[in-house]
Amino acid sequence: MMKVGIYGNGNAAWTLGQALKSKSEIQLSVSARDPEKGSALANELGVDFIPESEVETSGLDVLILAISDGAIAPTAASFDLVDTLLVHTSGPTPMDVLYNGSEKVGVFYPLQTMSKGKDTDFSQVPFLLESDTEDGLTLLKKLATLLSSDIREMSSVKRLALHASAVFVNNFTNHINAIATDICAKYNVPFDLLHPLIDKTAEVAKSGQASESQTGPAVRKDRITMMAHQSILSPSENEIYRLLSEHIQNRHETEL
Amino acid sequence: MMKVGIYGNGNAAWTLGQALKSKSEIQLSVSARDPEKGSALANELGVDFIPESEVETSGLDVLILAISDGAIAPTAASFDLVDTLLVHTSGPTPMDVLYNGSEKVGVFYPLQTMSKGKDTDFSQVPFLLESDTEDGLTLLKKLATLLSSDIREMSSVKRLALHASAVFVNNFTNHINAIATDICAKYNVPFDLLHPLIDKTAEVAKSGQASESQTGPAVRKDRITMMAHQSILSPSENEIYRLLSEHIQNRHETEL
């Protein structure tokens, strides 16, 4: 029986709690800075609540910090654990920040957004694991195996690179798509005309051939079309248009 | 019987020629600046070749300039047509540039990439039409109806806005995806981990909710994560990271 504590009361704590509570291999408990909210989550999950002051003597095998990225380092520093493996669930946060809180540390990162109240099927979600010891890694693998069939080891720097890449393919692309939506709305053009192109763009991205597949006026150095586009864009849209066009040209000049 | 001439010998001329040659309502011919290449395409399609010097006396109802964007204005200016409707097939090019070549002008723009040697099924492809007269529009609708069930009128400025939007959702997004591919390659991270996120991004874009769905460190003002990302990016990647993050923050500050 593995004694697992989840620390937190937000989206990630709720979602991981839901997924772990019924596993017979696990004795789950909840801790949190705020005892009221922590007890509420423990009640909701039907598991024990461990007050923060008792975490160190509770004999947990693993304590999962399921809290916001910025809270991880200060929260870890408030513990002084010896035999409990202290892990976080964050993509961009290095494992090292946990050493202030325990002698044994690791990362238990499910590559998925999690929302409270929305059951997450983790069975296909990649779990990216890291630990400084074989024992720690074995423990995390055992835990992840209960939830998913896709388990991978990944160092903090690789996980950070993955997270930065995710910012590009999701957050930045999303902003670019929002601008296109604005332009169509401003000129009363049906945005659905672009749907096939959006699908095609995603398909090319997944093939890994985005760079080789670059098209458009920038890579063609079609200045007339670029000037025509710029004439209808807002100053803010133009700033992005110019920078990205310049980068596309630089990239493809270097390659030629 | 509609007498239709295609002017050009490249991808668009070949593809439109293939689609139009067998329509019984049409008598198709080919013209081109280069008589050798033009005759070759006419032969390939099994239709007549009309030398450039004879276009004006050939009694064509429509002459379709299926040539590169930059060639449209100078090519149009080399004609002096009266009864022939002169049209181009370009997204970003205004209709006006054709007035130097004919008294009757229009646009016949299939929203699709066309490649020589690859038959294009136009049946679901939107044809965006424009003409300055009802007669011209009627003629273009008749022609488009032979190829597609999706026919829409669109002004030059709207078509330009659509084309600029396409540059954002395809060309710029593609460049952003190429950068993500680079980052993963540099840190030896499996890019396929990002496939679900790429699909999700496209799905959100098609819902028209990109702006409302913005997530990530920039919109959260998570400076620690942004600095961590920037520490592993190249100078060129950082320039894009900074600009897009700044624009995401500005957009969402204004909205709050």
C-alpha cells in the first residue's frame, strides 16, 4: 500500500485526487495551506485530511504538490521531509526547487490541462517523470502506471523546452488566430472560409515539416502583396506582421 | 456556348484548364506570353492555342489571367479588350488593376492552392467572384457553377482581408510551429507529445473563440515561467517570444 498525499485544493489537486482515490494500491490523503478548503476537498474525495503541521510525521511515501507554479518553491521550503518523496506537477518548474523541502524529490507532470469538476481520462495522457534516485523514479512509475499507459522520463531542462514549445504551438498560435478572427470580423468576411487552411496548418505541423512547407508572400518576397496586407492592418497587427515576415525571410535565406 | 480563354501556363492555368476543358457549355482555349509553353499546355488539354496577338480579335467571352500576382498588372496593360471580360484568379490583387486591359473586368478566385499535375476537386472549393457589372457577375457565376457548389461574391478589399487572415492562420502559424519543432529538436524532446495540443489549437480557432480561450504564462503574467522559457531560447526565438507575449498581455489588459 502506497501512502500518497495531495497538497492543494485547486484544479490539479481535484483532478488527480479523483483519478487516484479509488485505486486499491493507494491510501490517499489531502493536505493544504488552507485547512478549510483542504478538508472540503478531502470530504469531496472521501479521503483523510492531514493538517499541514502533521505532514512530516504522517509517514507519506509521496507528497504531490498540486499547486500553482509560483507557489511551489515557497511551499516546498515550508517542509523538512526526510523519507517522503516530494514532487510537483508543473511543466516549466525545475525539480531543484524542491530540495529545500525534502531529501527526496521528483516531478510527476501529466501533459494535460486539468479543470475542477471535469473528470479527466488520464489513460492516454503522457506522464513525464523525473527523480534524482532510482527509488524515487520507481515509486513515481508505479503511481503513473495506475493512471496512464504513456509514461516517460524527462529531465527538467527537456520538460522546460517542451513547455516552451507548447507556448509556441498553442498560446502564440492562438493569439495569431485571434488576430485573423479580428481581421475577418472587421471586414465582415466569413471566417469559416479559413477552416480548411487551419486544418491544413495543423496537419503540416504534426508532420514535423512546418519549416519545409513555408509558403506565403514573405517567403516569396512578394512585396506588393505584403504592402497591400499592411495597408489594411492595425498598427498592432502590423507590428506582428512585420516581425514574423522578417523572421520567415531570415530563416529561409539562411537555409538557401 | 461560352468562349473561355485561359492565359498562362503554370499551376493555376493547368488546374483550371483541367477542370474546364470537358464542360460542354464551354469552348476552352489557352493563351500565354510564351507561345511554346502555351501551345504545350493547349496540347496537353486538347484545346486550341490562341497566340497573344490574336486574343483581341478572337471573340472570347472571358479571358482568365491565371498568372503570378506580380504579372497581373503588366499583362493586363498589354491588352486593349472591349467585349471580353478580363479576370484574374488572385486573392490579394484588387480588381482595379485590370482596367488598363479591358472595359469589362472581374475576379475569379478559387480559395485553394493549385499544383500542376495534381487534379483538383473544385466541387467544395469556394469561388470568390467580383465584377463591376451585373452582366460580368452573371457570366462568372455561370462559369463557377460548372465547377463548384460554393460561390460567393466578395469585394477586393474583403478578399484582401481574407488573404491577410490566411497569412496569419497559415503562414505565420506555420513559422511559429517551425520554431516549436526546432526547440524540441534542439533539446531532443519528442515533438509528438505536442500533437494533441496542435489539434486543440486548431479546434479552438475554428470555433472562433481564440481570443476568449487565450491561456499561458503571458496572459497569466507568470514572469518566472516566461524568464525560464527565455533562458533556453535563441535570440531570434526570444524576439518573437517577447513581442507575442507583450501583444497577448496588451490585448487582454485592454479587454479586462
